[in-house]
Amino acid sequence: MVKNNKVKPKLKIRKGDLVQVIAGDSKGKQGKILEIILKDNRAIVEGANMVSRHTKPNAANPNGGIIKKEAPIHISNLMVVDAKTGKPTRVGRQKDAAGKLVRIAKKSGEEIKQ
């Protein structure tokens, strides 16, 4: 019997990062990553890719109606925003003084902090 040993992909973005959408209907919008969906390589970005959902009345929403919420975006359409320049940048990895791998912004060389 063969086991399904899929390797978890190494993503350049993490929950809490400030990212910019570089393709699609929400192109140019910036927001924080609220959630990452690993199996689909998608992320939910605050204020980007908004969709309308029709909901029935329930305990949380007694009136029901149309609710706007964020839909997942593929991570290939996102770039991390450099804290120093405020522009989208590629992400690299480098060892710091303690020998620990940290993510760095390719544009400025600064460490990416959350």
C-alpha cells in the first residue's frame, strides 16, 4: 500500500503579511493576509477580491440579506510589500547573525517582520 506523502510547499507569504494584488480584478489593492489555504495555494486578503453572498436570516444575522466578504486569491497573484519602500518586492531567505533563516525583501535587503 502506497502512502500519500505530499510535501508541504514552501510559501513566500505568511499570515499577517502586508501584500499587494498584482493581477486580477483587485489589482493594486493592498491588505493583510487573514488566512492561507495550503491545499489550494490560495490566501484571503483583507479588502481584496470581495464577493457578495446572499444569506438567510439566522442567529448571527437576524435580517439576512447580501453580505460582502473576501474570497481566496491564488498566491501567485500576490506580492509582499516592502516596509521600507512601500512597494511590492520579491522575497528571499538569508541567515541572520544567530544563524537562523529569515525572510528578506529583495528591493531593500531589509528583514520582513510581521
